[in-house]
Amino acid sequence: MEFRTIYITTKNEEEALRIGETLVTERFAACANILPKIKSIYRWQGRIEKDEESVLLLKTRADSVERLIARVKEMHEYTIPCVVSWKIEEGNPDYLDWIEKETSK
């Protein structure tokens, strides 16, 4: 079984909480961590933007990523939300087993 960490930026902490809670409730993710305040600098529609955002980190199975991204896009306020996946190469086997259990329907 392969596992992933999903990195999502959100407009604010409230949006991160809403999306995170929904994805854990619906078993797309075993766990959601929120970093409530980050500073972001990015190019959008030809301009350099500077904003405060929040980060949502999720732990899930690799075979759930495509559906998880689709679900985030349904809920997210941004036109093109940042939703990226990192492969978990190693980890506590008991924790990885827990991710598998909590994301199985």
C-alpha cells in the first residue's frame, strides 16, 4: 500500500477547517493538519500577489488522491486551488496501518 501527504493552500483557516473536516469525515483522509497563517507570494493573472493563507496537510492512501483532488475542487473557493501530493517513502508502520484503516470505507 502506498501513502501520500496532500498539501493544500486555502484562503483562510476557516476554509481549511471546513475542507479538512469534510475530507476526514468522508474518509478521503485519515488526518488533517492546519497551519493557520502563512505568507504567500505568487503570480496570478499577470500580477504579483502577496497574501496570507492557510495550509492544510492531509494523510491518505495513494489510490484516493485523484478522487480527493476532485472533492477539494468542489469545495474550494479558489478557481485553481493548490492541491499537490507527496509520496510518503517511510514512516511508522503502525501509523501507516492507521491511515489505511481510517481511509477504508
